[in-house]
Amino acid sequence: MFFKSRIFSRVLIALFLLDAGCASEKSVLRATSEPEEKNTDDVKEAAVGDEWKLVWEDNFDGESLDPKKWRRIGDTRNSRWVSDWNRYMCDHDTLFGLSNGKLILRGMKNTFIADDARPYLVGGVETNTLQGFQQGRLEIRAYLGCAQGAWPAFWLMPFSGTNAPGWPVGGEIDIMEHLNSEDIIYQSLHSNYIDRLKLREPVPNAHVPFDRNRYNTFGVELYHDSLRFLVNGAVTRTYPRIETTEEGQFPFDDYPFFLMLDMQLGGSWVGEIKPEDLPVEMYIDWVKFYKKEK
């Protein structure tokens, strides 16, 4: 994803944006109506086993983002290092919300920052320098907004200060990527072995059907010798460490990784943005990290 390049209560958001034209420096935008959960009685999520101990979580119950756990992904307007995923990344309050125990990340037409020429803006958060994840089970429960050109993602990158090599050698773990209004999500890996040597055995990715009209739980189990991807508690793909003379096959346990949750818009993979589909919102219910009991 690093280089690949539903709208809910639209009327309420439109009303806000009309008001925002006069008061764009307001504090965090109050959320629009939370999407209704659908089919939750028909889809059973597998419970986390007794062998797992919860060691870190955020249920987003506060009035603001916990600064000890998260930081907003920085504005890339003047950055030299811009790719499809962060081309429209911005830390403006309008792109973030907290309501009813949900974190809301938005992708919007830029009608609120006059001196930013970018036509669209998106919001995201990360745990870099605050919380790393290694050898455990990480899960995110979320409702993914749909729009043409929308590309929400949950992914892991090497934690700063670990002396990890640059991309792709240091590794990247894509827990969830969703494109447009598709009924599948993508779970993928990146490394020297996969991206530079173009080796696809073991298979490094999965396309997983899911119900986009409800909340789902996306996760990964991080082990010394394998990664196991999950959707609603069910294993979708296992990627093992193997014996090989090729370099960089499994960098995923060499250091902690940090988590990014972000809404993205446009790019060569997801395709053209349809402005009339915006704004688009992603609702994140919680994030939890477990360690196995010894």
C-alpha cells in the first residue's frame, strides 16, 4: 500500500460545511449520525480465547483523542515525500470526530482551508513513538465508509527508533484495505522478499469477502514464526517464516511496529474520486492488543 498509488447523514454534514465556511477554526467537528449496525445477529464473531490477555486498548470514550496513545498523521501539504496514500493527508479538526464511543475519520472536498490548493483532504491517526506492537494479537472494530475513490486502511509500519531499514525491506503489514464500495477487503504484506525479489511463495496477500453494511473486526496475530490475518475472529490467511537463502523474507518480528488508521482518497489502485460521493466517513469502535498468557 505504501506506493499503491455511504454516505451517512449527508445533509447534516452539508449543513455543517455551510457553517464551517464562516467558522472553519471550530474545534473537532461533532459527528453526524452513527451508521446503523446491520445483520449483527446473523454474523457471529469468534471470541478471543482465554490464552490471550488484553494489555492495551482504546474504546474512544473520551471527549478528545488520547495523546498518550495517538497522534494525528501529519499534514503532507509541504512534504517532499508524498505517495498516493498520504497525498491528501491533513490534521485539520474537520477531518476528525469523536462521538458515542467512536473515532470518526473523514475524507472530504476541501472547502475549509482556503490556502490549501488540494481539492480533497483526509484524516488519519497513528501510534508511532507512543505504542509499538510485537508478538500479540491486534484487532480493530470498525465500520468502513464507502465512496468511489475511498481507500480506508489499517496498517503497521516499523516503529521509529528501532533502526529498521527503509521500505520495503523493513516490512509493512496491511491488516485491512478497502476500495470504493467493494464487498472484499485486502490483507497484504510488503518486504524485500515480496516487493523487490518478486517472490510470491508463501502467498503474501488475501482478498476476503465481508459485509460492508455492518461493523467488522479486522486483525492480525504476530508471532516469531508467522503472521495470521483475521476477520471477525476467523483466520483468513497465515504467512509463515520459511527457510530460504533469499534475503528479507520475514522482517515482521525483528522490531515493534506502529499502527496507522486512516481514510485515503484516490490513487492508481483505488481509482478516480467521485466528488458527489463525499464526504465519506469511517467509524472506529475500538482497538485492542492482546498478549498470550505465559
